[in-house]
Amino acid sequence: MTTYDFDQPYERRGTDSEKWAAYGNDVLPLWVADMDFPAPPAILQALHKRVAHGIFGYGGVTAELSEAICNRLWEHYQWKVTPDQIVFQPGLVSALNVSCRAVCPPGTGVLVQTPVYPPFLSAPVNQGLQLNFAELTVKRSSHKLQYSIDFNAFEAAIQPNTRLFMLCNPHNPVGRCFSREELTNIADICTRHDLIICADEIHCDILLDQPRHLPIATLSPEIAKRCITLMAPSKTFNIAGLYCGFAIIQDPSLRKRYQQAANGIVPQVNLLGLTAALAAYTQCETWHKELLTYLNGNRDFLVDYIQEHLPALRTTIPEGTFLAWLDCSATGITGNPYEFFLRQAKVALNDGQRFGQGGKDFVRLNFGCSRATLTQALKQMKVALDLLN
């Protein structure tokens, strides 16, 4: 018995939705990483109450919210964090840029694992830094893709001037939730080379078949001292437009550098975002569990549909996130597959080339939508590929 109906369609056209406004009304958008589900009722009720008060002056982070985050980190990860170790940010893209600015002098290097969320590639460039690439290894079998880390290549990519490693875990776009062994190897290499780790863990609460997320900072107190961990309720509870996230930085010196890099540039968190975050972290457990059940079903439907009806495609089987990474190299598409599916199938996906090395011939698909929308999009993709062949 479920409480919430994620099959219920909601009209998002005409609502200033970036996802739905970017393309024509005849295009199904399965691209930018927001879901087509309303936020949990508890969040909506908290926002209604805050709006009804009618005054929107300068606000601040309450002790209640800081304590709720600390309690959540302890309950979920046995991670002891104190309120003073939390630095609130309006978004994690700005946090990636601040991390680069705080850690790396001009001309030094940042290590990234490609293919990866595009701001990982733009943030270092914005700060005048060099990019060092450690491409993830992909294994193809039948219709499936499995990504792993080549640790020899990972360490070889570190240059004498590399200062920062930016980790994406759960990984966007390949959907990996890295194991304790993998994270320990990453941490050991970063320690040997004295790298700070900026860990984007925004999808930490969207785990599919995984029992628990493992923040890299929890491996040991020594590792925690070199970590900037980025989290937010935005992806999990579909409130990205309210702009509320945070960095956990336990080393006082590193935290001071981060705060100084943000001063005068990064604004305070949105007042309504703070309200939504508190409700998300204290009142939405049942909604969250049912969301994960639905996303698991969407993922399994997607994988089965590709195997049965789109055999030329290969897909990841995401362990986390609501994003699938599709290999189109065997489809016979000439040119960019993103453009092909947009033009011929009227389905908007993400262009794999924007994710850096290893992204050519790939697209990213967002299955955080109703089953009906996902089914229709896949059918349209099938028709386009059938006509091509």
C-alpha cells in the first residue's frame, strides 16, 4: 500500500520550468536533472505557512535546521558533524567553483573523472586552473555498461601542480555508488599526493538497490581533514529551484579558506529554501522511501525495454541517481545522437559530449518522471531508430 501517487501526471509547460520550456511543445524533455514529481506534502505545507506570514526580510540558518542535518548525518552514516562545520550555499555548482578558488592558486591543476557532470569541467576553467583527466573505465556486455576506476591511470593523471580532486559520488552520469574499497583507494592516493578532495554527494539519498551511501569523509578523521563534502536536499525532494545546499568542512583552516573564497560573491541561501530543507530532513521519510521504490521501478523498466526493444543501445544500470547513461555507438546514428533523438524522436536528452572525455556517442536520460512519460519517450526513440535502420 502506497501513500503517494508518482504516476499522477502534472503539467509543467507554462510554469517557467527550464526543463519543459527549453524545447518545443512536441518534445518530451528527459534531460536536466529535476524530477516531474511535486515536492512532498510536508514541504508544501511548510512553505504555505511561511508564505502566509507575509514577510520576506533577510533570514538566516536556524539552529533547528543545523541540528537536523547533524542528526541526519549521524543516523545515516554515523558521521559526527557539528553545526559550525556546516557552510550553507545556495547551490552546489557555486560550491564547486568556490572549492576551486579556495584550494588552488592560479595555474595549478584539478583532477576529475570523466565522463562527469559538466560543471566539474567548467569550474576549474572559471578559476584559471588546469584540468587533469582520469577517464573512468567502461566494460560493455550485451546491452549493459559497467564503469570502474583504473587506479593506476587515476594516479598517473595527477601532475606536480595538481592540488584538488573533485569526486562525484553517486556519480553523475554513470550512476556508480563507489564502494568502501574504491573510496579507500581514492583517499590513499589523494593523501600520498596531498590533494584536497571536493566530494559532490548531492545524490546521496537517491540510492537504487544500495543499502547506504558512504561519504568519503567518514573513512577516517585524517581523510575528513582534507574533504569538502557537498550535499543538498534539492535532488532528493525535487526542490532545486529553492536553492539551498551546504558544504561540510571539518578542518578549521580549510573551512576558513572556503568561506573567504565565497565572501562577497556567493549570496545567502534562499529563505524559502531553508524552510523546505528543514521539512525535507524532518518530515518526509515515508515520501522518500516511496520515491525510491518508484525510481527503482522506472530504472528496471528502462533497462528491460532497452534490452527487448532497443538492442543497439547499451545502458548503465544506475546504483544511484535517476539518470541513465546510454551508449549509442552501435545504433548506426551518424553524427550526434543527442541531435538525432531531438530531431527524429522528439525526445530531449543530454548531449554526452558535454560530459568530457568518454562522452562521445552517449546521451544521458532522466527517468525521474511518470512511467507513462518514460514509456512514451522510449517508444518514440524506438520508432526513430527503426526508421534509421
